[in-house]
Amino acid sequence: MKTTPLVTFFTATAFFLAACTYDPPPKVKTSVPEDGAVTEDVHGRIVVQFTEPVERESVEATLYAKTYDAEGNLLERCAAGGASDCQEPVAGPCSVKKCPGGTLVINTDFTQMAFASQNALPIGNYVLRISPGLEDKDGNATGVPYDISFFVKPAAVEAKTTFEPGVFIAWMDLERPFTFPLETYWHINVDAETGKISGGSCDADPVDPSNYDREKHDYKEWKPAPYLEEGDENGFKFVFEGTVQDVEADGTTSYYFETKPNLYIYCKQPEVEVMDGQFVVTIDFDPALGREVMSGTMTAAGASILGQPPQEVFGRVYGYRLSGAEIGTDKWWQTCASTDPATVTKKGQ
């Protein structure tokens, strides 16, 4: 049979399309807990769902501690980049054949991985890194790692504490649904017999967030919120309550600090409203700084900017305790430290 030019054209086109069809490597579809979540599971159990069946021998995962310093910088436990950037792992590297310090299991249809630490994890931030080289059944492999971050915390309880009341300067950097930096002072009160905390917080610096550059600002030069000056409507104020717990590890005491999920924050310029927010942080003594530092997360049921519909919130919290000399004795502090809900900045006021 004679081949016509039209048949030749369609045959060549079909061959070309088949040859150029891209078959992507497997990806992480979902995880429980999801990236950025807070979990009370002290063994850091994670279930990962892949987009397609994977070769079980190609799965490798490692659990690392992930902490932030007082300036919000990710410590080099597991910074973005190759595995060489990571320090000693908490568990792993793990495969289906061997998992030092943990367990790794692949389900029977090869679409799901379950991981857990063998030992209980201290309070803090962690990242589970799935190594490059994850393959599907056709040999298509990933070329970059996939990280799932989470924060481990125990259930909040009331108990005696050695945590001392005081003042912290705290940065609250929202990461989603939009990026937005908040600089605050926290005045923390504590009942040593029960670990119950209460506090007042206010704007620590009249820096326009759109021109925000922490590297150019010295906290010693920061001033109280401008809204505290009579007649000025900028700045914000909020209050909080919760619990603080002592955590003993390696002969030292750190603190687990959790507020109730009912925070309300309203910033007027630019207009940002955060509803039903919660802070979960750890507070440790940093010998290099000679003071206590905090690091943790901020979550909220919703936040809106410039009147847009509210969306779920996730952000980082970090800061450190101020000395009496750094706090000063200006009258502005009386308003900032107040835990009276009537002093809270609210929309429409």
C-alpha cells in the first residue's frame, strides 16, 4: 500500500508526541501532620501520601531538629539546600531496610510512607527531609529534597514553674496567607504555683512594614508604639493568657509557652486583622547572648489585610528577654503591660 504524505505526517506527529511526553517523578501529595503544623505526638509520627506508587527501596528520610536564633535565622541544623547543610540527625537516614533511631514503613500499594522517631522528642521545631532520588515505577526520580516542618509540643497542663515574669522583644513574621512583619514588646506575668500566664503586648517600633529591614534597626533604639502618644492612631495593642511549663533536658531548664487560641490583633497601618490567634514557643537560655531567647510559631483561624476575606495564618515568632535597663521607666509601659481587654486595639475604634 502506498503511503500518502498525510499518513506520513500523522505517523511522524504521533511518534514525536510520544517521544516528548514528560513523565514527572513522584511528589508528596499530602502529609499528616501537614507542613508547618503543631503536633502533640512526641514521637513525631508523620504519614506521607505520594502522587503515585514509588519504588520502596528508593525512599530515604531523615529527621532533624530545626531551631531559630533570636534574630529569626534558621540555625544550620537543616537549612535549605543539600543534605550536607544538615548537622547530626535526630533519626535516620532511614530506609525500609534500616532506620537508626526511628521507623519507616511503606504501605502495600507503595503510595504511602509512615515515619516515627523511636525516642520521645523534646519540645521544638523539626523537619523530616525526604532525600532526592525518590523514584516511581518507571524510574523517574526526584532531584531535590522535600521537607516537612512541624512543631512538637505536649498538651498544656498547669504545674509549678521556675519561669520568671518579665519583658521580651518579639518579632512575629507572618508567612501565610501573606508576608507581614510585626515587632512587639511582650510583658509576661506568671503564677509560679500553677504556671498560668497573662500578658500585654504592643507595637515595638513605628517602622512601616513595607520598608522593613531588620538589619538596619537596633532594638535599643526602638521606641514605644506611636499610637500610645496622645492623638496618634497608629500602632496596636493586644493581650494574651495561657500556660508555661518547665522542660528539663541535659541538666538545663527551658520553658514551653502556649497561649489560648483567642488572640485578637488589629494593626491600623496598613490594616491587618488577626482573629483567634495562638502562640506556641520555647524559651531557652543562650550563653552567647547571656539572656533567654524564644522561638516558635504563630497560628490563627483567620487574618485579613486591607479588608480582604480572612484566611488561615502561619508565622514565626522569635525574640529575647530584655533587662531592666533596656526596658526603662517611661510611662508608655503602663499601657503596653496592661492585660485589661479594654486596652486592646480593635477595628472600628
